[in-house]
Amino acid sequence: MTGLTTHVLDTALGKPAEGLRIQLMRMTGEAAQLISTVFTNEDGRIDGGPLLSGDSFRAGEYQLLFYAGDYLKAKGFPLPDPAFLDIIPIRFGIADESAHYHVPLLLSPYGYSTYRGS
């Protein structure tokens, strides 16, 4: 399988993060071009297949914007104003167009982590 996928796990609740908005951007230097806006499903994943696949899956620099603040507020977490985490940007590169790139997010109100998954 080739393409770009993601999923979000809410480590504070110990379950997938449902309803979290994500934007995918193609980066050219500091300029960003919006490719898509999606929301996570009940499994914390994106319905409809990979974020990028086929002809749209090209080498280059990309950025995922995870709208964590909106999600955490909707889940009722007591957040300060402004929240510690709001929009989480993860900027990454795709070098191998024959590979699968999976960029997960592990999220809580005061921290997050990511890695290149499988």
C-alpha cells in the first residue's frame, strides 16, 4: 500500500479521538496550499481511504494541522484561556513515492507525540 494516512488517539481518555478536524497542506518553502480538510471517525481515522494516494501522492514537503483545541473543548476538558494546545502542526517530507507514510498523533490536553508509523 502506498499513500499518506493518519489517525489520532486521545491518550487522556484512552480511546480514539472522534471528530477532530485535520487539514493537509502541501508546502513550498513557507507557502502552504490546502489539499483537504477532513474529520476523524469513531476509530480516530479518516473515512474514504488515504489522505494522499495515486497521482496526488508525490514527493515533497507537507503539513498536517490538527485542531486539538476545538476537539479538547468539545470533549469537555477544563482548559485555560488560551489553551496550552490549539492547532498542532506536523511538518514532514515524503521522499519515497512507492512507500506508505503514516503520521499518527497521540494527544492529551498538555502534550502530544507523533512518529512515522506503518
